[in-house]
Amino acid sequence: QVQLVESGGGLVQAGGSLRLSCAASGSIFRIRAMAWYRQAPGKQRELVATITPDGTANYVDSVKGRFTISRDNTKNTVYLQMNSLKPEDTAVYYCNVRGAVLRSLRVEEYDYWGQGTQVTVSS
């Protein structure tokens, strides 16, 4: 089985910081892109940041300059450093990892999701 375990969410005041982490384990290998999504109540899931295996990062405009995505390929882990948090950042944050597994003696790639971690930013 493949497991993605998220941690680091919580309650923080506006202007504060949090760091999320997501570690992939199990039979997954050849991990490619990694990403963070978020979903606020009543809103559609939003792509926040992506990172390629060589470290190239992209961000949604609303978090540019405040959030930093990074990864440790030796640990199969992706991080999201969130600074200068705003109440509108409040959401459940999900990590997403594309990687390979062995199915019927063939390598197949899938998107795997973390369980979600709540980030709440108070005014």
C-alpha cells in the first residue's frame, strides 16, 4: 500500500507561520511532481503550489511571496512553509504525489492524496 501522511496544520493568528509536511511511504517509487491543494468550506479545491523533482516551483498568485514549497527526495517528503498567513488561507490542505507502483508486472503511475490537515487563521 501507498500512504501519504500529513502533519503541521493547526490554529494560528493572522501574520503567523506554519509548516506543513507530507511523507509518502509504501510501494510507491519514481515519485514525480508533488503539490499542495486546499479547500475551504463551500469552495472548490484549489491548487496552491507544485514542485518538480529538480525543485522548480510554481504558486497560485494569492500565495506568491508568502508560501514556499520544497521537497526532500531522499525522504519522499514535500513541505509547505506558510508565512504571513491571512484568514482567507483557512482551509483543509491536501498534499498530492504522482508516483509509480507495480501492477500486474507493469509500472503504472497514479496520483496519491494525503488525508488533509486543517489550517485555521484567526483575525
